[in-house]
Amino acid sequence: MYVIVDNRELVTTVYSNGFEKVGISALGLDAASFSDWIRSAADADLFAVDAFFIGNCDQRARWPRQIRVQGSTAPIIALTEAMSLDETLELFAAGVDDVVRKPVHVAELQARVGAIHRRAVASTRVESADVAMLKVFFDGRDPEVHGAVLALPRRERRILEYLARNVGRRVSKTQIFNNVYGVLSEDVDENVIESHISKLRKKLKSAAGIDLIDSRRYLGYTLTADA
């Protein structure tokens, strides 16, 4: 989920709708509502936030610190209409991860969020994830089930890697498609993801003895970490 903060309802509506169209749930809030939300949000709600976009609102330089105090490590991107060196330096000093001038397409914002996530992964050197009896690598290697290598085609491996990076979150077919094929891909139907996941589930179940991917109609997919 993306959270967009701006005192103008038109701005939050436009970006929320734009993200929804590409399969990413979004929450648009004004400064006062965001202040109440960030202080009272449950840990599960904060964990579900993939990025914060801070637009025009009062005292927005204070929000990055508040977000971090609440325990979220999600990327924070400031959206501004008139770039100035002083404002940009102030925002970076406040703790934002990027400053972007509006108008900006949602595809670019997605790309920027992805870049920040990749840098974070590289800096912490996270090379694999353990989910139940499954070990998923993020360096191109095939996964292991019960310690044995499970050879997978490239697309299925990338889907599994994406699910492993989002353990605890339910991701939609569109989100998986955008991650595997690219958000601007137009020559492939996103329904191909259903075929990929069907084949992946069968292979994982055969190797593990249980179904490791939970699928919910209209809600999406998640790895079952407590299998």
C-alpha cells in the first residue's frame, strides 16, 4: 500500500486512483488525518505500507522523523511543485529518501520506490529468505526446499522471489505482473501470471508436501510462512 499526504484532495485522489489502476492500493490523507493515523496505526498497518509520498502540507519536514519513530522503514518521497535548492536540502535533512517535482507519472514513482528498496537490500546484503522449509535466494539462484535445489524457469523464480520479499503481505496479480514483466509492458496479458503461479504452486507442493502459496480470489497471493 502507498500512502499519499497532501492537503489538496484533488492531488491525493489523482495519485490514489493512478496507483489503484496499476494494482497498488493507496490511501490519500490530508495533514491532520495523517497525523492522527500515523500515531495510532497498528504495526500490521505500518508494515503494509510500501512507500509514503509527502506533498504540500503544513510542517511536512517533521513527517519523516515521525514515520521512523513509529517503526516504518518504507521509502519516503517528497513531492514538490517548485524545486528550490534550499527546500530540497531541507527535505533531505529531514530524512526523506527522494525529492520529486510534480507532475510526475505513477510509473516513475513506482520505479523510484523500487530503486530505494534495491539500495536498502544491497546495503544490508540480504541474499536469501527462509519461509517454512523453503529457502529463496535473491541473487539468481534456484530456491531450495528441505535443502534440495528446486530448478525453476526464470519467470517462476522471479515470482517466488517477489512473494518472498513480501512475506506477510498479500500481493495482487497486477503487482506481481508489474514486478516480473515491467509496469509499462503492453505486449503481454497480465493473466499469464495465473498460469505461472499455478505451475509454481504445483512444483512447490510436490517438493514440500504442502501448499506454500495461499491464493484468495480478488485479494491476491502470499507465501504461507507458518506452514
